[in-house]
Amino acid sequence: VNGMEIYSMKIDSKVTSRFAHNVITSRAVNRGNVSKEVFFDVELPKTAFITNFSMTIDGVTYPGIIKEKEAAKKQYEKAVSKGQTAGLVKASGRKTEKFTVSVNIKAASTVTFELTYEELLKRQFGKYEMFIKVKPKQLVKDFEIEVDIFEPQGITELEAEGTFITNELQNTIKKTFSGKKGHISFKPTLDQQRTCANCSQSLLDGDFTVRYDVKRTTPDNLQIVNGYFVHFFAPTNLPKLSKNIIFVLDTSGSMYGREIEQTKEALLKILDDIKEDDFFNFILFDSEISTWKETLIKATPENLDEARKFVRHISTQGMTNLHGGLMRGINILNAAHEENLVPKRSASIIIMLTDGQPNVGVSNTQEIEKAVKKAINGRYPLYNLGFGSGVDYGFLERMALENKGLARRIYPDSDADLQLQGFYDEVSNPMLIDVELNYPENEISDLTTNSFKHFYDGSEIVVAGRFVDSNQNHLAVDVRGEGAHDALSYTTQQGAEQTAQAFQEQQYIFGEYIERLWAYLTIEQLLEKRITATGEEKENLTAQALALSLMYKFVTPLTSMVVTKPEENDNEEGIADKPTAGIDIFIIPGMCVVYAKLLLIEKLIFIKPYFITKSYEQTSPLYHTHASQPTWYTSVDGDPHFIISVPQKKDAICFNINENPGMILNLINDPVTGITVNGELIGDKRANSDAKIQNSYFGKLGIANKHLDVKLTVTPETITIQNGDEKTGFTWLDSVTLQQAGLTLIINRKKNLVLSMGSGASFVVVLHQVWKKHPLHQDFLGLYTLKSEKLSEQTHGLLGQFFQPIDFTILEIHPGSDPKKPDATMIVKNNELTVTRGWQKDYRRDPKHGVDIPCWFVHDNGAGLIDGVHTDYIVSSLF
């Protein structure tokens, strides 16, 4: 692509006792005559850790060094600023699954990338699964996937498939397995890779999946190597426990349409799978709480029929009283146990599904977490499913982990119902509860998690540890759990002879793998515990996970890996960021104009006159609170007409929010930093009889930071700052610089104010003054967000949700009611919308007249484009 030819790509996987060691080797040549920076994206399973990345450039190899994240970033940026070839690998993205390497390659140079990653394969539905993302983006002369598996217990089945595999390609997958060894290879020729006979496009785009299972003559398997052990526990043929399951479902207005329909489809399929010995109930929450039954009900055929009717009639409305719904579910489950309505030997589960954030009843997430943890009290797991991007996923994850469950994202796509059903299937067959695996305390140090609330059919429990004496080669384990009919208790032993015998073949794959498996599992669990920890405990967990990540060379959320050519001049200082062109800001009374020339535009967002998100270097002395570093800039100004530019499409989307004066809209809400911004609308002095829809502007803004306990109220007349119970007032005639813990406020007389918060996020409020005797218009405010990257990924609100990238597709352009403005069908966020081609004013370049920006206009207050409906963003007060 772009003069770069990848002529070889090999993916080599070696799996020993479920632990996979994968090496991707890619060879490329720059056929151009100038040096090029190439972005090399490798998509890996979110559970994998990269362990090495090296580049061989014109025969010289540059190995990777793992460093703490910030140190790696600085070293890379310094190298790029000097025009050297450098590669940076870091965990990125919400699922920590995309690893990106960016390299500068000189003309006519050849480069070999070698990327190594490791992961522990999890057992689900009775099989281990390894998935390899295949996406070379071009035809590759020499392409190969090779997988070798070594399992001391022996392999019982082995299969491989690819989402892109055609009938012809099926024959190129070779697989064999016998005893303890398995082998898979996939090596399509250049012609077999083509989408058609003479096409230059590659068929290879999708997932290549390998699945296998091992022989189980005993319920578990112990393996000991070089002072470390791993214990796999997966008993078979146990009687199934009955389960008590409560579904707590969000039915607020934002679930309207496809989301609730998919949820209902999934629930109807789940009702087909519920066993007659199970007990269940449904709790629905919007602004109010409603229940299907007052207690848990046995899954008799009659009750299941009644439940199906109930599910089909679920509808959506109102806001999100998450706390009320969840507490009702917990109370019903607790009462069922206390009153012996459910069998003593049964597994209880709560599954909650929500697509939003709590905004009625108790809405403070810390208070909700505390109340839920106290009410559940460790008795059963809570599973939280977050539907779409509007959820506070950090909150859902913390709450689930604190209650021995887990959180899962449900992606708003055509298969959302299958995602929901798939999650239920994972937890639908509990076999044991309260499983404890006990090891001799005096022999073992550094043990991974060894107690588990539930063991589900088809899964596997894995515990690893380090021996106090590294020469120890025997171990006795005591396993206990509660089954459907009685308590399970047995002892398993591994003797010295068995250990020696089992691993005569150990070097077949790669050595020291049990030690690395132990390190991998330990880091994974430390990072998980870190999610719910605070203060000193969190610092200790972070330090332990970082130390192990550096020792075993794993790229985790705490580390990065950098590969840099040796520097010729060590004393030269590099520029911290890639250069971008300057930015000019002009402030004219009554109008704020931003004009920027950028080399790289990540994302643009406007609200008429302009609501812009850009990355730039601040060179103007206008706001002396800004440092010279890349900054996000967003704003809402004038009558709120939104324009969202989509740079990759070289196009834009627009929509209006038409609401009555006095209404308050939530613009930004970040549950992590505690920052919220709300705006109250005002109208013209009197209704304009010529207009169907009246103008509206922001006449009052409320900016709050709940962590600092600060509230700032801004009107075109006054500025009030409230810190706890103390209030301080100013007018726009003042020139003020106010500094206090975590906060700086600067008022530039009759122009603007700059507010910087503890997290680093800053806001500029611009005063727009009109002629005092104007018959129609009145003074109003514009809001600008600087450094919005300091806000978290969970930021939402009418502005906040567009801090994340957006994509769309246009189909079926046809004449509309206005001959100059055709209509079309737009696919955006998995919705089909009828849109109209139109224009909106962008005042960046021409502050007086503005520039017409062509865009696709989304009708009905942005319905289908914004998350939920616009009335979801109406709040009752500024704070």
C-alpha cells in the first residue's frame, strides 16, 4: 500500500498446556523513492500480552525494550523528531486489544517486523479457543499460519476455521493430531488469496480460529516444572445444580427501538433454555421499578409461557433508576434464600443489563457500589452487561468484580441478541459452588486466586504458584466444593516420578512456560484487583503488576515497548510532539472565531456557529493558562445547531436541538473525573412571528466538579463560584485571576473566562453581547472545552459523546421536497435514517458572513445519531 509491499507474513503459534506463544513475522520493502512512516496495526485477543517486538532494517536488528509507559513514549517521540526509524507498541483502545507499531522506513529499505505475544487459552463450552486476526491488507507472496500444540494430558479433538475461508481455501487448511501433539497449517498461494481471478484485493480478512480439548481421566491435572506449578481443574459428568436467576433490565427511554427488541429476542431464547428445576424473575427499571412477580418463580411450563407474554410486552420510557432496580432484585433473591423458597443446594445469579447511567433515585455511583456490595454480601455473583457506548463501564466493572462476577460489553450491532444469549449460555450450567483449592501453605509462595464462587460446565479453573524450594517436584492438593447433591472433597497428588515422566517431552514446544503462565495469570489478576482498589492498596497492586510486567517483558496497560535506532548525538533534544501548523485565534466583541491550519486532523465537531474538536499546538498568547502541547478544542455557541465533521469521509453530519427556553441540557458528563457541564436555554426577547421554530441560545451555564466540590454558574451578567458552602461572586466588568486547590479561574473583562480543573480539563466561556436596544436578540454565552483528552472515555452528554470517533454510510440518494436538497438513507450507529443534503454556517474563516459547510442533515433533534433521544439530555437543574 502506498509503495510499501509486504512480501512475507508468517504467524507461528506454539501452545503448551493451554499457554500460547505466538510469533508474527512480516517482511516489507519500500518501493518508493522517499522515506515513509508506516502504521502497522496488529489486532490481538484482549487477553494477550505482547512480549517482544523487533525490527531488522537492511540486515541490522533493533530489539525492543519494555519500559514504563511514559518513559517508552518519550524515547519514541525523541527518535521520530530526529527522522530516525522507531517503533512503539502500546496497549490501546477500550478493549486493550489493538497494538500499533509506527515506523519510518527509508526509500528502497527492507524491514522485517517480528512481534511476539502470549496468552493463556480459556476453556469455554468444553473447548480451548485461540483466535488469530488475519488482515494483511494486500496480497502476500509468502503467507503462512502454523500452529503446534503440546498437551501432556493428550488431545481429544482439534479443529480450525476462518471467517474468510471459501470452499477452495478450505483444502489449504491441514490438520493432524495424535497423542499429546497437534499441528495445523494454512498456506494459501498468491492466486488463492485473490477475491477473483485477476483481482489485486485479498480474501484474507477476518478471524482464523483454532479449537481443541484434552483427555480427562481425572477431574484435574497438576504440572510441576522448575520450581513452579499449574493446576487445571475441570471435573466432568457432575450433576447440574439448579439455579436461581434474576434479570434486572433497563427499560428507560434510551433503550427504545432496536436495543429493547434485541433484548426481548434474547430473553425469549433464554426462556427456552431455562430448566424446570430453575427459579427466575424479571425486574424492570426506568424512572420507576416494576417486577414480573414479587418472588422467585419455578420454571414450570405454565410459568415460562406467562413469562414469554410478559417479555413480549416490555416497553420503554423515562429515565434510569439503576440503583432501585438492582436493589429490588437483590432483596427478592435474599428473601428467597431466607424463606427457603429455593433449594439449599442451588446457584444464585443476578444479571443486569443497562445502556445508560443512573440519573434518578440514587445516582452517585460510589453510593450504589457500596449499597450493592453490602446487600449481596458475597453470597452470589453479579454480572453486569453494558449495552452500547453510553454506559459508565468502569462503574459496571467495579461493581461486578466487587461481587465476584464480571462485566461484559454488548456491542450495538445486528448480533446483539446473540451476544446476550451467548453470555447467558456461559453461566447457565453451574456444576459446583464455593470451590476452594488448598495447597500446603509452608511449601507455596505467590499463589494465584484459589477460591471460586461458581464452576460452570465446559469451563476450567486454573491456579498457578511458586514453590518456596525451587527444587520441589511433588505436591498434594485438597479440593472442596458444593455440588447438586452433596459436598465434593478430594485430594490429588503429583509425585516426583510422574513429574519427570510427564515432561521428558517438555522442550518440544518452549521451556519455562509454567513460570511465564504463573506470571501472566498473576499480572492479569493484579490488574483486575486494581480496578476496585483505592489509595495505598491500588498503588501497591500497580507496583507489583508493573514489576512483574517489566521482569517477564509483558506489554500490559502499565508498560510499553519501544525500538529505536542508536542515536548519533546523545545530547540533542528532540521535540516532544510531531509538528503541526500553528493556530490563530481572533476575539472580536460579540463573536469568537477559531481558524486552524492542521497537518493531521483527528476529529472535527461543530455546533453552529462552530463546535470544533481539533488537535493543535497552542502558539497564541491569548489564554496564558495553556502550555505548548496538543489540545482538544470543542465548543457550543450560538443557536445550538450541531455540525459533526467526519474527516475520513471528507463530509459532515448536522442536526438541530429545538427546545423551549428554560430547558436545561446536559452537554458533558464524565463519571470518572466527576466533571459535568449543563446549559440553560434562553430565547429571543419576543417570539418571531415569521419563524416556525424560535431561536434559542445558552443563557446560563453550570460547570461542576463533584470531586473538588466546586460549582461555577455563569450568566451574561454574573459569574458565581461555589466551593462547598462558600460562594464568591463577580461580574463581567471584573478582571480576576483566582487560584485554589485543584482549580484556576481567570476572568478577561467583558470577553471570556478560563476555568482549569484538577484533572487538567479546561473550559472557556465566551460572552456574546448584542446591542442593548436590539428589538429581538439578547446576550448569550458560548462554551469551549480545551484539553478534552483529560476527560475519560466514558464522557457522555450532547457534546461529550462526540469526543469518540463516528462513522456513517450514505445509500440511495434521491430527490427531496426541495429540488436543491436531495434526500438519502444514512446508516449510522446501526440505525437507518432519512437525511437531507443541506448547509450550515462555519464561522472559522469568515467571522462576519461565515462559510457554508455542506452536510447531511439528521431530522427530529438528531434522533438515531445521538445516543437515545434528545429529551434524555434534559436535566432538572444546572447541578
